Amino acid sequence: MHATKEQAIAIDTARLGHSFKIVAYAGTGKTTTLQMISQAMPQRRGLYLAFNKAIANHAQQRFNQGVDCRTFHSLAYRSVPRNITDKLRLPRLSPSYLANEYQLQPITLRRMMGSRYEKYLLMPNRLASLVSNGVSQFCATNAQYPAPRHIPVPDWLHPDDADELQKALYPSLERRWLDSINPNHQAGIGHDIYLKLWALSEPNIPSDYILFDEAQDADPLMLGILLKQRNAQVIYVGDAHQQIYAWRGAVNAMQQLPLPESRLTTSFRFGEEIADVANYLLYALKETVPLHGYSEIQSKVVNKPHTKMRDAILCRTNARAMELLLSGLLQGDKVSLQADHPRLTRFIDAATALKQGKRVTDVPELAWFNSWHDVHEYCETNDGSDIKPLVKLVDDHGTAPLKQALEKITPIAQADYVISTAHKAKGLEWNRVHLEDDYQFKLNQLDHKINPEELRLLYVACTRAKLSLNIHHIYDLVQQLKRNYQPKKSA
């Protein structure tokens, strides 16, 4: 492998032995660069850290024997006492059991519906769910001990009531954490518990250098562990503009860490036309360093209504993905779905339960409602706009046909095309990509309104294409961004 100029700079910087970050745009060969770095330091022990086991296993096939490829969880699992990790096999406490065990009582609060506050009774099961979620939230932070602020409260609560609710539930949050880390307490735990315990022990990771992939998606816990490594060089690798998981607590280490940086700016995935669209989005995100397409790839950006010439259709929402799945099946297409299949199934099952007058606890979007009528009321508020398309999908088609559609999905290898959300498409690529019509922005003749989160999502979606990118549904937005674009002059 011959290193490019930018890869050579990253390799030379790594050899110095100091921690630094590699800003790697979409498709710029970051894994190959990390391989080159490890090959340039054969005498040193390396560790490649990924977010999930599949990525770590795949990386292990590409790196030399001197690099161990793991996840944070696997490092923690080896280090935490067995009497804690054994609790993974024990049954979990259901919200109803937890509510009973902790003697939680109903609490009356005020919630916003439309433009007014109305009284709402939070039942013990819901309170127990908040306690469980509070433990999970604490586990993702760098905090040393649970606090009231870790209890997540719905944003439709009156601010004073939200504060009171956190204070009222704090003793239960503290107790649930202490029960979780007590080897003698007979209740199951999730993987976040032993990871947090390991972090609290301030571990020393036995490696000379650590390659931390997708660093823009790190949560404060992971970042805190790496920042405390005194004996290892840490190389953070990622793209700040591909950070699309802020809602999960990601903190974007690529922008926050005050470290020296090198950059990978030439994409080997697509040519200049697709790179140009990506640059309009990057410039709107205040990025001044452009992305370059690969000169040997003749990729095209097209503006056409839906055509059969596509390998992947990228939507913003699960609801739009489901609509396209249904219409594709009706046309006799062999369709595959890369969207959040399990989440859609859970939503449909929860909708069925609510319609039958049952309560729901395991689907966050519907857990606050006593009936399907309540869900409809909520959909008419600003906060309810996110689930409104899914609710309309259930109303228009019914839960049984939606479940049947999910069962008729064709395996990816045999499909005519793939339908995916932009979130699920991250890390993937296709020859011909078509962007759907549900991305959120506002246009008038002179100006546009689009928030940074949406710009990042569109950047991820556009850079999945290799040969052809169909921007029909965002064409007018792209034209406005293009008018504003002022590329940095070369030195």
C-alpha cells in the first residue's frame, strides 16, 4: 500500500508518540490509514477500539498481530469481578416489579397539551421506568455518583414539576444503582452497569497506543476513560460532521478535544460531483476545509423524479421507509429494509396494545399514553411531530398489514434495491443512491432554514453514493447552498 500525502502526515504524526486526532471525511480510507500507522510501529502494542463487536471482529482481520481489536465492553467484561458480570444472566426487574419493590406512589403533574397545561397522573410503572432510564443515563456520563439530574423527564412537563419529580425519584435512583452493583442482589443488569463500574475504577489500558474509531460518537464515559490514560498514546479518528447521535448522548470528541490534528480529505468512494454537494453542506456547517472527490471515479449528481435506477433509497424517518416498503411490495418489487426493523415492530405491537386498551411500558414514544386517542392528541402538539408520521401509517394501513410487510422483506443480496434511513446507512455505501422527500428544511426564494443536525444527516446520506446521487427532493436546497458556498482559496 502506498500512502498518500495526507496518510503519510498521519503516520509521521503517530510515530511521534503523542495523542492526536485524525479528521477523516466520508470514504477517505481511515481504516487503511490506521493499518498503515500500526505497520509503521511494529515494536509497539496497539489497541483498536470500536463501538460494536462486528466492527471489531472485521477490523481484526485487517490489522497485524500487534493490534488487538476490541470494544469498550469487552475490555470492561474482562476486568470487572465475575460476581457482577454473572448478574447479566439473572432476570431483569420489570417496571411493575420495581415499582412494587420500591413502593412508588402515583404523582400528579402538569403537562403541556397544545397551548395549555393540564393535570396528568404518573403511575408507579412509569415512575419505575424513569428510575431505570436514570441509571442508564448516569452510566453514560463521566459522573462519579448518580444525581437527580440523571433522571430523564419528558420535555412536556412543567419545569417546576420536572425539578420536583427528579428530587422525588432520586432515592429510588440511588437504590437502583446500589442494587445493580451489589453481587448479592438477585436482579439482572445490562451491559452498561459493568462498563460504568470499570470506568469508576480508573482503569489503565495495557497498550502503547489506542486507535479510537468513530470518535465523534463517543459518550462522556468513553471519553473520560481515554483521557485518563497516562501511559498510552490515543489516536482519535472520525468526522465531526458525521455525528448524528447527539440524542444518544454523544459528545463529538473530534470537535471538543484540543489536540493536534491531521486530515484525510480525499474520498476514494466518489468523484468530484458528489464531493461538491457534500462541500455545500459542509460549508453550511461552518467547515472551511473542503472534501475532494477521487479523480478516477466519474460520479454523477442527477435531478430526476423516482427512477428504477437506484440501489438504495435513503429516508430521514422510519415512517417514510415503511411507506416505501409498502408501495414497493404492491408493485411486486423485491425490497430490502435497512431501517430500524426491530424498533418498527415494537412500535406496531405497542400501537396494537394501546388500541386494545392495554398499557405500554417498553416503547418510549408511546409509554406516556393511556389510549390511542391520547396519542392522537399528542401528535397535534409540536413535541408530537416526530411520531405523527408513524401514527398516520398505523391509522392508514392498520397494524396487521404493517407487520405482514415487515415479514416480506427480501434479504439484501437478493433485493432489487434497499430502503434505509440515513441513520442506518452510516458506514455503508451503494453505487446509486436516491434521497427521499422527508428531510426537514424550509425554503423561500431568497433563503433557507435548516438546522445543523439535519445538515449532518444529509451529509451522511449524500456521501453513501459512489457513482450516482439523485438529489431531486433536495435540489432547490442544494442550489441555495451552492450560491452561498465560498471555497477556501488554495495557498
